[in-house]
Amino acid sequence: MVTLRASNKNKRSQKIYLTKVTVNVTSFDESGQLDIPQTIVDSANLQPGFIVTSPNTYNQSFDIPAVDRAAIRIAIDLSYELLLEVSRDDEGIRDLAKQVATDRLSVPIITR
């Protein structure tokens, strides 16, 4: 299980929204990739997304699917799609900028 936590502590006045998290899980043996990456997605069900500006956070647990028995490691690629509020006019109309952040976890599989 992987748990994600996102927050913005540096710019409290700027609102940041998380719109989607994508998790791709791929297993490998000594020769290379064993399978097609398995994808897990969590998309916000509200607009413009889940607010992650401090003190608000996003927590979600993702169950990692079973991998091939021959695997010696798995790669977990995480992609976060964020909307940043860059301005708001007097009528409440916002300008938003989209940014994408990524992380990769490489997890060895130890067999006995």
C-alpha cells in the first residue's frame, strides 16, 4: 500500500488543487520489464479538485496489485496533476495554471 500526502506550506495565499493521481506499477526480472504497467487512477470528483493548500492535505491509499512471481523488483511511478490559482479578479473569476509532478519508487523483491 502506498499513501500520498500533499500540502502547500510556503504560499498560504495561493490555492493549489490536486486534480488527479496516476500510479503505474511495473515488475522487472534480470532481463527487464515483465509486464505491461498496471495503472491505478484517483481523479477528483469535484471542481477544480482537492484543495491541498496548508492546512488542507490529500491522503489516499493505493493497493499495489500482485506482480509476476519471477519479479525481482517493481517500479511504482506516481504522477500528480495540480491546478494552481495564479490570480482572481474582482468578480471571482480565477486563472489557473496546470502543473504535473512525478515520483518513482523502485522496490526490490526479496525471496527466501
